[in-house]
Amino acid sequence: MKIICVGRNYAQHIEELNNEKPSEPVLFMKPDSAVLPDKNPLYLPPIAKDFHYEVELVVKINKLGKFIQKEFAHKYYDEIGLGIDVTARDLQSELKAKGLPWEKAKAFHNSAVVSKEFIPKSEFNDLDNLNFSLKKNGELVQKGNTSHMLWKIDELIEYISRFFMLKKGDLIFTGTPAGVGPMSINDEFTGYIEDREMFKVRVK
Ligand code: MG
């Protein structure tokens, strides 16, 4: 299983980090070892000082495919979950400035919080108008709606599968909306799709 992540997929988040709006999706990967085991606290490794949360809708791929066309992309996923793309922001900024790959800042142990539960997409009226949000210590810090994605799920699958063969069980992190911010020890994060609680995790 691999995790393919999309960067810069929400205009307001691009602005908050002073990034350029990309002409194509920005992609990076996390290994399966990045997934935080269920019910474990989120131990942040001693590799950076400034860790950020980025709540993202997660798509679970259900079969093998490459060069998938947009109009068939919907056949390659049945379920939607929620995750946090945990980011070592200070390290990422360093790597970015040097033009180096981001993996050390994005793919470390526990850098992928993934909801245990995935919701069948048939339960939603419109996947391109889905609300999701993140609370930090009970306070709303991020809220997004998939209608604001620069590239929609099916377009992402088309693009990603040109470069990487998708396999059953692969996860796509579809990008974070505005409102990213720091994680500190003892913070508790709760993620929601619409009103449904998808995960609760404590930072250690
Ligand atoms: Mg992200």
C-alpha cells in the first residue's frame, strides 16, 4: 500500500503559505510505514520543531489501474475517509528553499493519520460538495468543502495514474484547505466528514 498526497489543491491554502498556484497537481508520497496505528497517540519524532496539521479527505483505491481516464475514475474508489497530513513545516521550508524533495518533512513515522472508518461514497449526494473539518482541543481550526478543490477527485486519479500505477488499498490524500497550524504536545485533534466524527488523536 502506498499513499499519494496532493499538495496545493485549495486556493486559500496556497495563499496562506505564499505558494504559487500550480499549473498541474503537486504530488508526493508517504510509505505505508507513515500510517499512525489505530488508537496510538501521535508521537512526533525528534526531526523538527514545528509540526503542522493538514486535514484532508482521503480516497481509498479499490482496484488496479494506470492511465485511468477521468470519466472512468469513479470506478476506482468506493470509499472516502479522512486524515491528517502531518507536516514538519520548518524542515519542509528548508528543503523547499534548497529545491530538495519533501519526503523527510512529509513521510516520517506517524505522518499519516488515517480514519479507521471509511464511508461508502454512495452515502453522499455529491462528492464534489462535501464538508469536512478539524477541531483542535474542541475548537474548529480547519473547514473545507470539496467544491473548492482545484482538481476534483476524478481529475486527480486521472493525473496520478499517469505516473503511478494505483493498486487496491492505496490512499490518496486530496489536499488541505486553509487553516493549517501548529501541533503541540497534548493537543487533541478530532476530524469530521459532514457531522460524522472520523478520528480523534492526541499528540504526545
Ligand atoms: Mg497536505
